[in-house]
Amino acid sequence: MMKKLHLNIVSPEKELFNGEVESVTSLGTGKLIYATDGEEHELDIQNGFVEMSNGRVAVCIEQQ
């Protein structure tokens, strides 16, 4: 069984996602891609930053 991460995605306007994921990829101009329950989700982003600690990933982004 794959170990999951807790992902919290926020923008200056609101919280976009808060939950368990199998993977997170591609932070930079373009897309942020994350998978949860076997389903892939994409957010169009301009930029952002990531903090990772003890299996928790916090992402603050600016959306396009």
C-alpha cells in the first residue's frame, strides 16, 4: 500500500484543496498536478511555494 501525504493547497483568495494524496508534481509556472483516490487533478498556476514536513505538504499558489 502506497503511503499517502497530506496536501493543503491555498491561494490568496481561498483554500483550494485539503486532504490525502498519493502524489504531487509540477510546482512552477504551468500546472500543479496531484492525485487522490486514483484520480488526477490539475490547477493552472503562475507561481508558488511549497513547504514539506513530516508527510505534510503545504502549497501556496497564484492561479492563472
